Amino acid sequence: MSKERIHELRALIDRFNHEYYVLNQSTVSDQEYDRLMGELSALEAQYPQYADPLSPTQRVGGFVQDGFTKVRHQKAMLSLGNAYSQSEVFDFVDKVNASVGETAFTLELKIDGLAMSVRYDQGTFTQAVTRGDGEVGEDVSANVKTIRSLPLKLPQPVDLEIRGEVYMPKAALETANQQRLKANEEPFANPRNAAAGSIRNLDTAIAASRKLDAFWYTYVDASAAGYATHSASLKALSQLGLKTNPYTQIVTSKDDLWKAIESFTALRQSLPYEIDGIVIKVDDLRLQERLGFTAKTPRWAIAYKFPAEEVVTRLKNIFITVGRTGKVTPNAELEPVRIAGTMVGFAQLHNEDYIATKDIRIGDWVVVRKAGEIIPEVVGPLVERRDGTQVPYAFETICPSCGGPLVRDPSEAAHFCINSSCPARIVEALAHFASRNAMNIDGLGIKTVTALYEAKLVDSIDDIYALTAESLSCLPGFKQKSVENLLSAIEASKANSLEKLITGLGIQQVGEKAAKTLALRFGTLEALRNASINDLLSTEDVGDITAQQISAYFNEPHNQALLDALVKAGVNTQCTLSVASDSPYAGMTIVVTGSVEGYTREEVEAWFEARGAKAAGSVSKKTSLVIVGENAGSKADKAKELGIPVKSAQEWLDEVSQ
């Protein structure tokens, strides 16, 4: 009887999950659902012989995985070619029609998430694998199982591979970012990062808590299964209980296609999930096979990508912040507005001249966008919407942190607080030292640093290494686990390679790239401290001004005392970077532009630097190679103009996988 009841409850809860997460309806109250889930959990605990890894009770996660196994895709998961204008979309249609005759196209929303492949054997979920480099991905089955809309058993015993996009809904992203901010963690930059970070988290309970969802848009081997069109295969997936996107349309003419794109684009803000374009596919599967593939993309599909999103909101106030060097940055406080997947309440205003030239006033309605899809900035005011209540901004002359004077550098548009003991400068310097690109002390963000500074626990970089469990436990909100994690991260940072320490010191004119160059050139902190101006000038990319700044830093008594204290605390002062001098990239200058799936730009640059190359931020005649990812801009165009070799992100990913 208990076995039958367990099976009955599992079937009932699976039905309710499908109704709620796929059909957006429910025939059961939350209380009744929870009661049934509780009954099932109790019965499974009482009768462990009936345990089933596909039970609804197993979706909540609760264990930490050792890692992710690499899995080779049976069929490559290729990326799509991109179109950015109506003319490029029409060119694609014309090429298809010229090759196979006039045909129908299916239009689908391009979900901003993480590409995924899922397999069912005899109707039972068996494996979920990330796209990876297109040839090899990672087995993330345990985390994908936590997605409530994904059935773990299909109503028919079919062998099936599907592909789609795992995403984080807008509401779930807002909740996750609020929780991360409370925990002094960096918020997710966008839904794609959120989905990828959740799916690749080794703790399945964390993946389950993120409320991920998925849409499935490919029935792999649909032709072999007897389907003639892509649209028919999608209908079949839906009938199997798999969640497909309702905003799908079939068109036969270019005019209808563009009208559909405009209609779908208008939906963008109202959807509960983020989209970043429209996918256009030849609907006839037989014609898809005839058109085939290039080395990197299918010839029968293309993605129309939305232009950079600009939104309008009200500028409530203008305030300034002081950085670690004393440089002052004006910022706009905005009525919160969603841009490219996240809520934005603040934006950059760059400097006094930027505000004056654009005549930006407090109370203006302004156009805001994300520069490079990352940093919010005010494009300009809507002058025609002024009603007389707007107030011109007079740039501050007094530092809001220390009360000292703000001085404008006559050689540039920036203002500076010249007080080296300014609390804002100290806090920013401490946070910079702990940041990811420097010493990478997880948990020591700006909020925590501020709290430590205000509690008089840190006033200098070396104070970080004197923190104890006893002193940290006195801070509000710091529980035992938080204290242990922070102390562990501080201890781990001691083993960093020298270039991380140099970056963290915040020497004027010395960023990440220069820090790596110096670490490789001198090998140890002691050698760098003792370097002469001529030694520094003989270092690649170190000019007169940078050499003077480095020399001045190491000759300053307070800085010498700080470095001695860091050495005494056990911080590593040796360069542990390894460079493959026999690499074909040795001595080359590489520029990375656009996005590379699964990697940050810094990670791509680090790969080349480990092989003896130098990463640069701009394209010039000295550039040896440009890596071009998605949404690449003017750097790719300049490389073509100068005749500089270009390698696509996919070609690089293929090389990495080999």
C-alpha cells in the first residue's frame, strides 16, 4: 500500500508542477501542495527501498558535488551567426531563397541564458550538459534537475535529446541580487551570468534556490523521428510536457518577417525573462539539411540582435564619490529602471565638463544606457520635457568625505581630493587591494571594508592580515561562518603571485597588465623595490612617467613600512607566473573584443599571456592578432582596415578544447 501511495503522490506532484511551471495555472492550493510534498517526503524516509533519484522531493538539491565531468556532444552545439539590422536579416533571407527557393521561416525569441542539452532514455531524464565549446560540455545534471518546469519522466518511453536555454526570470534575479548585496557579495551583472553561475555551482541547494527555468527550442534528430518541419517538432516537445516558448511565428515573406520582429521586440520590456534578440530558422527540416553548416554556424538560421538598449528615466540627484587616488567622479541618482536585464538606480556622469557640455540638470528626464553592456551612463537630457523645476548642477568644491578642498587638475577634466588621509580614499584603497583582479579576497567588498574601517579595525592594507575571529565577531551581521570564510580568504590570498600584490598596492600608472610585466621582469618584490629608474625604463611598456611613479612609491617611507609589514605577515612576494616561451603566441600582442561564451575578457587574455603574449586594450599597427567575439565593435573593424589577422571566438574555443 505504501509503495502505491508513493507512486501516486509522485505522479500527482509531477502533474501539479507541470500545471504551475509550464502551463502557468494550478488546480491545487499552496497549502495542499506542501501537505502532499510533506507526505511524500515522510513516506520516502520511512520506506527507503522505494527511493528514486527522479522523485519530486529530489529537486531541492542539498549536496555538494566534487566537480563537473566533461562530456562530448554527439552532435556539435554550434553558435548562430548574427544580424544587427533589417538589411542584414533580408540578406540572410535572400541567400536562403537563392539556394533552396522561397520557403517559410520560424521566428523565436532569443532567451538570454545558458545553452543546454538534455537527454532522455526511454522517457527518463538521464543527463544535462552545457554547451561548453560546442564540442565538449560539462555534466550539470544534478543542478538542471532542480528546474521545476523540466519533467524528469516523459509520458512516452522515447529516446530523446533536446536543446534549449536555461535562464533566470527577472523576479528571481532581483531576489538573488538583493540576497547577494546583503551578504556583501557582488550582484549578478545580467541574467546570463546568473544562470551560468547557478548551474555551475557545486552546491545543488544553491542551484535549487535560484528558481531557474528553461525553454526548449531544438528536437535533435527530429527528421529521424518523422517530423518534416521545425515547428512540428516544437509542437511534439510541448505535447511531451516540455516547456517551449509561446512566442513563435511562421512567416513566408520578408515584410511579414520584419513585422514579426518588430512585434516581438515590443514585448521585450513586458516579458518576465530577458531576451537579447530574435532567432530566425528555416522551418523545413529537409531544407535545413540541404543548406548545411559553415565551420562555425548553420546556414539555415541567424540571430537578429537588439541594438544597445536605451531607456528614459528621471535624474533625481547628482553626487560625487572619491576614489583611492583621490579622483572625484560625479554620479547620477536615478529613478530605478531596468536596463539590459538589471535594475539600475545610478549612472556615471564622468566629469564636470561632461555635465556642462550636455547641460544635464537635476530633475531632468534623461536617456540612460549601459556602456559596453556593463556600466550605466547618462547619454543626455530630454530638454523638451523640462518644466522649469530642473536645477543646473554646480560642481562640488569640498570633499564629502573629509571636508578638504577639491582641486581640478589643469591637464584634464578631473577633480581630486588632495588629502591622502581622506577616509574615502583609504576605504577605496583597501577595497581595491582585496578586489578580484588584485588579491581576490572573497567577502571583503566595499561594504565590509567600510564597516571594518568605521569599527577602527583596518586603517592600512597590512591591517587586513591582523584581523582575528575575535575582532570580526564584534561586527554586526558577522556570524561564525562569515568570519571563518573571510579569514580563510585572507589566508589564501597570501599565496598569490607577485603581480596580484603589485596590482593591489595601487601604484599610480600601474594597472593589471603593467603589474604582470613588472612581476615577470623582476621576479621578486625585493628586486622591484631596488630597481633603478633605468632598470624600470628598460622594461617593456614602462615609460618615463610610469617609471617615476613606481620609483617614488617604493622610496616613500610609509610605503616601505607597509611592504615590510606584508612580508612579515607572510604574503608571497615571488612571481609564480609560468610562460610558455615555445608557444606560437610568444611575443605577440593580442586584443580581445566582444564577448566569448563561458569566459571573461580577462580570462581570455590570461590564456594568451600564459603563452608569452601581451594583451592590449586597443588595436594598432603593433597588434599581432585580434580575437573577435559576439557583439564586437570598432576594434574588429579597425583590425580589418589595418590588415591585422583576426580569429573568431569559436576558433579560439576550438583551440582551447584541443
